[in-house]
Amino acid sequence: MDLDTVEYVAGADVSTEGDLAYATVAVLSFPGLSLVEVQGLEAPLEFPYVPGLLSFREIPSVAGALRKVETPVDAVIFDAQGLAHPRRMGLASHLGLFLDVPSIGCAKSRLVGDFEEPGREKGSSTDLTHRGEVIGAVLRTRDGVSPVFVSVGNNIDLGSAVELVLACCTKYRLPETTRQAHDTANRLRRGEEPGGTLF
């Protein structure tokens, strides 16, 4: 993927409370990373929490929020796993199959796989491997902070996924796409109307 062709990148996240899911999608300009659009959806959780099958629980709400997005998004970064999943089918891959745009998993923690700690400098990365296969990258997005776990969702190669995630990280460990979506999902869950957004 040529990052020079990317104009808009989205982040998606879900916050849950009781039997409800609050999904939001934040769309940012690229490379400026200014907020362009936010869409949210509140939906009932109809699938129980089962480790390794989280996508079945969260996909309905995330897909609903994504369907409301009007901006032509060039890539979506999910706060979830893609290929770096025991079944090679995390939320980023699962939803990526239904999206006609590149999808990336960028998770805060490892689900499966082994790795060597990357260098302490921003941009350092090492392979995440499982059963002899490279399933992702362990990426340092800020000097000296804990790395994130990047993996292919769909329609993108790992190198481009790492490059895009790194380009979306400014002052914080997580990409701005994830931060914006996460903050909005929590505000939606608390019943607060985020200013200047569409629901």
C-alpha cells in the first residue's frame, strides 16, 4: 500500500456495559490526523463473551457504526487482532472481509505468538511468530513505552500496516484513530453527546 494515496483513515472501538455495546468509528484526515467524522451505534450484545471469539460479540455494533460513515475511508485500524489470532481470524480480519478497504489490527496486548523485545526507540519492531509463521509485528510507537501488536486484517501487507500505524501515532502509544474512537465510545456509553459529531 502506498501511503501517499491515503487521504482518510478510520479507527473503530467498542465499549460495553451490561448487555449493551457502544461502537464508534472515528475518521481522521491523513497525514494531518484531524478529526473529520465520528459515527456511533448502541446495540444489544447478543453473543456471550467467549475467549477467542470476541469478534462475534462486537461485530454487529461495529459494522453498524461503519455503515453510517459517509467519508470515503482508505483504511481502518481496529483496536483488535487481525491475523495474530489462534484461528488467524481476529476482529480486524473478520470485519475486513466485509470491507472494501485495507484493515489493520493494532492491539495493546498479545493474544498468541512469541517475539523478541524491539529496540527502545520509536519505530523499532520485531516479528510476532506463531507455529513457525510470522503473524504480526511488535511495534514501539514511542521511545521507551510498551509496544503495540500490529497484524494484517485484510487487503494490506504487514509492512504497510506497520508504516500506517506508526504514521498515526503522534504523542501517544496508540494511534490517534484508536484514541479518538475509544474516547468517543466511552462518552457514548456514559450518555454524553460528543460535540460536533454525528450519531
